[in-house]
Amino acid sequence: MVAGAGIVDTATNVDNAEKFLKFMTSNVAQQYFAGQIYEYPVVPAENGVKTHYLIPDLTTLNTPDLSMSDLADLEGTAAIFKELGMLD
């Protein structure tokens, strides 16, 4: 499962790294992740990438009521995750 991607400042092959990231965010790759790995696509729905039928629409999920600013510090974030049962 890919949780994030980027290119570090010290990369020696930036051109290929950019090509790889472009592919990973392409409709072809995103459809694979959505259909075979059951991941939510990172491209807009207008691009035609469909989620797997077993994956619920994001709008139907119960999400915690918090702002991204609540996750600004590591200790506070860990406390929230513990409260939600995501960390021991």
C-alpha cells in the first residue's frame, strides 16, 4: 500500500522519479489500485476511475470531527489516534 510519494532533494534521477510519480497517479495505475488493491483513488472521480464495489463511498464513512490543525503536533496527533483506538 502506498501512503505517500515524493522526490527527495538529493535524488540523482529526478526525470525518472517524476515519470514514476506521473504513472502512479495516472488513471491506469489508479484504476489498478482501486480495483485490485481496494484503495481509494487519488485522482478526481471525473477522471473515470471507479472504486471497487466493496469499498464504501467516502461520503458514507463516519469521520472524526477534527480539523487538520488539530494534527499539527506529534503528541496531540498521537493522543487523538489513541482516543480513536488507532494506537495503543
